[in-house]
Amino acid sequence: MSAARPMTILGVSALYHDSAAAVLQDGRIVAAAQEERFSRVKGDARIPHHAIAYVLAEAGVKKGEIDRVVFMDKPLTKLTRLMSTYAAVAPRGLKSFLMAMPAWLKEKGQAPYLIERYLKRLGMGVPRDFQITEHHQAHAASAFYPSPFEEAAIITCDGVGEWTTTAIGVGEGSRMRLLYEQRFPHSLGMLYSAFTYFCGFKVNSGEYKLMGLAPYGEPRFVDVIKAHLISIREDGSFRLDLRYFDYLAGLTMTNDRFAGLFGGPARTPDQKVTEREMDLARSIQVVTEEIMLKMARYARAVTGKRHLCMAGGVALNCVANGHIHRAGIFDDLFIQPAAGDAGGALGAALYSWHHTDGQPRVVDGVHDGQAGSLLGPGFSRDHIRAFLDANGLPYSEPGAERERLIARHVADGKVVGLFQGRMEYGPRALGNRSIIADARSTKMQSFLNLATKFRESFRPFAPICLEEDAPAFFEHIHVSPYMLLVDQVKTERLVPGSGPQRGRPIYEWVNTPRSDVPAITHVDHSARIQTVDAGRNPRLHAILSEFKQITGMGLMVNTSFNVRSEPIVCTPEDAYVCFMRTGIDTLVLDDFVLEKSAQPAWEEDADWQTTFTPD
């Protein structure tokens, strides 16, 4: 390797859900992205060809310049776990076994080889080195190494890696280690997904819906869950009663015995959400929070560290995260913005650079190394203009008035699709691939859900708020740049008597104003907070500042720029299609502004979106 060239490490995660790629150069995070954004297949788990090509191009990597590829997951260990599990439930798991094995033999078991072969096809040559990290090592590294902390406790929690489902570890300088683990089949992620499935939502994507549904319910099934499904210890470890689950056989998450506990069969996706599903959602959320809090307390006790880092799919449960934050167990916490399996690509590369190679970290205790998680592709002014002109699309260029114009559109009640700068890495849109709207509107939540996102009306929307204004809106949490913490809206902003309304149809409950920012205030007066500072995203901060000048509020609705069952938009073309298909009024493509009313007539097949039945 030439002394003048930075050491380049490519991290890759694939196999099960949300594959991704990331590139480090001399330990600096240069680029990271999920395959789904390019392939347009939600949760795409295939070898991330497009993401690999993007991150290498973004880093300017040429043939022979990949010093190391690091893959998250040990495929043979994972295969051993699958074989052992199928053997334990045989012959019941035969059908699932026969379905799973071809995929393993064709792709999953050969992932390292297939990645190397693809790099040759790209003209990159053979990497100098190839390493593999364990699943939860990569999760832990993705949380600790970008964090601002010199030392920290680490919690990782998801469905399952090779064998581990939950781990507690510690990071110190450039080194980290996992101290305790919970092993499959006892999994908090699997338990939560079982309830996701039983309530009629899709596993590995519907967990957000279950979390959003929980505040509508009462925790009346908590005792049933604890009596029959799970035993919880004081250190946060637990055991599941596997007689109630079917995921070992791989066909469904739950069985008839599970259904018998909760008054009948699972809800199907086309059925109305009832109070049973609301109460189930609330109950499993309460149980999850109890386990996570106990785990956090145990992690503090055994590590003695004042800070906490978290990753894994369960770390995206921002309600539980908010409870941990407010409990004061740790001085502060950092949650990997791409906490799910996609973040493992970054974690694998960071583990190799810091832990394996012993390369030092530079931290200041305040600023993380995630670069706002704005690590995906951006598009030049010339590229966007060429796209608009080639398609004859009318637009304006407001120049220095851009931020003021966007803020004025939102203040006037328009829904704005905001496409600017580099795309976010992780499941949250943080202002660069976002739909923004006025949080003061009493009808905006329902309108955005039904007419713009084409999804269930009960789902809440997050506020995007000037960091300096957060204390005026939220009770406890005033710094939350990655939308991973839930807090309560300040009492003085609430509408008196706007508490629970059991018995009312859910769509009426949704549309009842609960505060002076009703579009972001959930039924339990909570909000999933994103704060914005001028350092991470100056253009977004400027838009919010202009909106504050106009309305007196430095806060808006922010939701991801996509529709139900589709990935967040990646390219200007993706953004324009979504704009024309939905109730978005104004599209901002970096420096260019498009008005829906001025666009050419839009024609396409009516069945582009699968049938959606409102609540």
C-alpha cells in the first residue's frame, strides 16, 4: 500500500434483512448506504451490489485499492444454528428447511465468495484481505466507535445473529468486548416480532406500527405475558416458553396455544384494528421497556461506565430508549442511527480498524463521528437540472430565498417533499429525504397518513425541531439528532382533557387535537424527537429558523420521503415519481422548487400501489 494512499476498508452486511455497504478510509467514515434505496426492494437482503458500487465510487476507490473487506456475520456458524434448530423440531420444520436450504447453498453460505467475485466484476480486483466479524460484534462496534465517548457500556439486542440475541459489553478507547450474552431461541426481538405478526403486521418492518399502536391501548395483557410467555430476571435476562411460538419451525411466529391466551386467532392484515390489538401492542411494549431498563441497570453495574451505546433492531424502539434516557441510569447514551442489520456494515469495518488493528479513536465527549448519518449519495446541481430539463419539468430557482420560500409553503399548509444533500444511512429520514409539513394543523397527521404515505391513520409523525427550541416543546429530552428518543410534549402545550378516548373509532381519536402542535403529539402526549443544530445540517436548520420567523415556532412535522411499503427515495427521479403519486404539493430538489399544479399530467397504471384499506 502506498504511503500516500489511505487504507480503505469495505464493510458489508447481508443475509437476512436490510443489507448495506460502508467504506472507511484511514478510519474515517466516507460513505454508507442500504441496498434497498438503489434496488427499490424494501428491506432488500441480497448481496448489496448497488450499495457496494456506490460507496466505492463515493470514496474514489480504484482497482487494487481495497485493502480489506469485512463481512458482518459468520455464515457457517449461522448455518450450524439453523441445522441444529431444524433438527430439534423435526419433522415439523421440514417444509421450512427445504425452503431455506437452496438460498443458503446458492447465496447466503457463499456470501464472502460472492462479494469477492462481484468486486472483480466491478474492476476492483481482489481485496488484499477478507475478514468476518460476529453479528453482535458488528452491532456493538457500530454503536461504540462512532460515539463521542472514550469509554461506555454497550447493549446490543435484536432477533438473532449467529446464536446471540442480546449482548452486554464494554468499550474502552479502541478496544471493545462482549461480556454477557443471551442466546437463541430466547430473543426479545423475536418476542416483539411475534406480537407484530399476531397483530397483523409484517415481521421485520411492522414493528414500528406496533410501537405506534401501543399508546392507544391498555397494558391488560402484561400479567398474561409474564405468566405464560416469558420469565424475566433482575439482570434483564429472560427465558421464553417456546411451547407458544412457532418460529423454530420457521413457518409462522406464533401458534394456536399463543392464540388461546389472547382470545382467538391472529389478526389478518385486511381486518380492522380492534382494542385487542391496541392492548396487545401496549402490553408487549411495557414488557419490552421493563426488560430494557433492567438490562441497562445491569450494564451500568457490571461495567461501571457512565455512558451507554446501543445497537441492534430493538434499539430502534425509541419509546424504550426514551425511558432509559429519562431514568438517569447513564449520564448520556448514543444509539447507532442505522441500528438494524444495515448498521452492521459500518460496524464490521470499524471493528476491524479499531479493535483488530488497534487504531486509536479521537473523541471529545460531545460530537459523534456519524456525520449526521448523511452518508448516502447526493446529486450535483448539473445532474438535477439535466433531469428536469430532459423531461420538460417546470421549476424555479429561488436562490438566496430558498429557505424562506420552503418555510412559507409549509406555513401556508402545503406538504413539501424535501430532497437535499446526501441521503440518510438508517431507517430515519433526517431532513435530506423528508416530507415536511405544519405541525400546528389538526388534520395533518391523518392527511399525511392516508393521502400522502398511504398507510394506517393511527401512525404518529415525528417533530423536527431547532435544538435551541426543544426545551420549549419537550419535557426532558432536548438533544436527539437521530430521531431515536421519545419524550412527552410539555404540559403547558397540551389541550386539557385530551387524554385517552377508549371506545371511540381510532380515526376519530387520531384527529382529536391534543396540543398546540397536534400533528406531532401522539395520543399519549408523546413525540419521537429530532433536534436540528446548524453544525450537522445547516440548510435544514435555516429552513426551521425561517419557519420560526414566520410562525413563531421552530418545529415542523418530519416523515420519510416515501410511501407505504417502499424504501425512502434515493434519486431525483425517485423523488419526482413519489411527488406526483401522492398528496405532496411542493417538491424541493436541492436548489430547484417544483409546484404540483404546474407539472405535466401524470399517467401510469392505477395499480402501482397495492390496495390500501384505511382503518
